[in-house]
Amino acid sequence: MSYADQVFMQNIQEILDHGVWDTDQNVRPHWEDGTPAHTIKKFGIVNRYDLQKEFPILTLRRTYWKTAVDELLWIWQKKSNNVHDLNARIWDQWADETGSIGKAYGYQLAVKHHYPEGDMDQVDRVLYDLKHNPASRRILTNIYNFADLSEMHLYPCAYSMTFNVSGNVLNAILNQRSQDMLAANNWNVVQYAVLVYMMAQVSGLVPGELVHVIADAHIYDRHVPIVEKMLTQTPAPAPKFAIDPSVMDFYAFTRNSFTMEGYTPAPFEDKIPIAI
Ligand SMILES: Nc1nc(=O)c2c([nH]1)NC[C@@H]1CN(c3ccc(C(=O)N[C@@H](CCC(=O)O)C(=O)O)cc3)CN21
Ligand SMILES: O=c1ccn([C@H]2C[C@H](O)[C@@H](COP(=O)(O)O)O2)c(=O)[nH]1
């Protein structure tokens, strides 16, 4: 069993056993057929993944990690908010006729801000500080920009990364206000673990801990039978993740810069409906 399996199973069991249903409330998300998409949730889950021990990928079902990395590069490297720049169709429901998802995610990371050293966007500021001010306690990104919320088609869920250097180790905290546990929990964990690896490598550091803070950790009503089945699956050990050691420029990574050796997830045939 991978450590990520262990954490996921504990989180899911905790939500199913002690979570609170929102069936008595009016909820924003709905299913494709118009039915309200209710959830059972736990507030305030904190998971710690030590990247020096193993890569945090689920084996209870396949995490489509290449697609997840594509989306990560779309946001953090291309800094795009247009689904035409993304291979997967996972954002199509939130895109307008031009393909834009509004002033969300990549758009916010591309906005340049004034600093004494010159104008930089949030990603370049992190890269600059990791190199020049590793002792800084101000190395973070935050895309929950209130001024632009009215122009975002979905408010950012994973909205802030705080980077922290201890010795030669790069640690990070991912802050997430809302988490669809089945569709995107491990998806997000894999993405931000890969981001820590990327940031560490181009900064001459080694990846350390990823701390994932989730405010509203929920399971959608139509996902309950699927996660219950997942909990009965036989997990496998974590695969070996590797990153191309020759890439020294954050913007030179591609989806092919990463490999996952020995990934043998349990079979999983269910189609996961996504609440809109
Ligand atoms: N309700 C909801 N849950 C989410 O996880 C979510 C949203 N909405 N809205 C915006 C993005 C889109 N995200 C998504 C959407 C779909 C998949 C999905 O369909 N995953 C499939 C396979 C993906 C593939 O084809 O490679 C899976 O099996 O995990 C994952 C993340 C995450 N976000
Ligand atoms: O990276 C992501 C993006 C989205 N989600 C999920 C979390 C919620 O289920 C929905 C967003 O709905 P809100 O009503 O805005 O919270 O999308 C995710 O888990 N990870």
C-alpha cells in the first residue's frame, strides 16, 4: 500500500463515518441532469507527504498523472486560462465560447507585480526568491484575488502555495478551500508534489514535505458507492517517480520530463461523474 493510499483511506473513512451531509441546504453544484449535487464533508483535514520517503500517488485506482501534470503545466508554466491550451477536456464545462475560464488560475499567476528588483509574476517571484532569498518567509503564491472573483467561472480551489527552505530542503504547504475527494484529491496532491520537485530542482534544492491543508473535504452523493468500492480494492506499493535531472529551467519541463516506474493501480471501471 502506498502512503497516499493509507492517507486517502483514512480521510474517506473519516468523512463517511463522521462527516456532515448538506442535503438540508441549497447547494451551488449540480449534476449534468440538473439534480443538486450534495456532499458529505469534514472540515479541516491536514495531510503531510514526505517526498523523500515516496511519491504520493494512489494505487487504489489509477491517477491519470500525465493528464494531471499537463494541467499543472497549463497553470504554472503556460499560465494560460484557455482550455484550447490544455490537452484534457476537464475544464470544458467552465469555459466560455472563446475557451476562457475567466480570470482564474493561470491568468492570476501571469499577472506581473511591482518589486524593487523589477516587475515579476507570482511564479517568477518564487523562482527568484528560492535562488536569491531562500531564508525568506515570504515565498508564496495566492490566486484567490477578490478583485477578479466576479470574472472567474469557478473560484480557485487550490489557491495558495507557501514554499519554505530548511537547509537544502524545499517544503511547501498547499492551501485548498474545497476538495472533491474522489475526482481530484490525489490529482491535486500529485500535481503539487510534482511542482515541489520542479521548483526544487531548478533552485538547487531537494524536495521535502508537501503539507496539504483542506478546508472543506467532501464526497459527492453520487461518488459514495464508488469510494466505498475503492476501499475494498487491493492497493499496491508506491511507484518510483523520477524527474529529468538535466532540466535546469522551470519553463523547459514538459510532460515527458517525468516518469513513474512500476505503477500498478487496482482495476477501476467506474465513470466518475463531475459535479458542475
Ligand atoms: N466537481 C468538481 N470536481 C473537480 O475535481 C473539479 C471541478 N469540479 N471543476 C474544475 C476542476 C476540473 N477537475 C477535474 C475534472 C475532471 C477530472 C476527471 O474526469 N478525471 C478522470 C480522468 C481524467 C482523464 O481523462 O485523464 C479520473 O478518472 O480521475 C479530474 C479533475 C478538477 N476540478
Ligand atoms: O483543483 C480542483 C478544482 C476543483 N475542485 C472541486 C472542489 C469542489 O467540489 C468543486 C468546486 O466547487 P466550489 O463550490 O467552488 O467549492 O471543484 C477540486 O477538488 N480540485
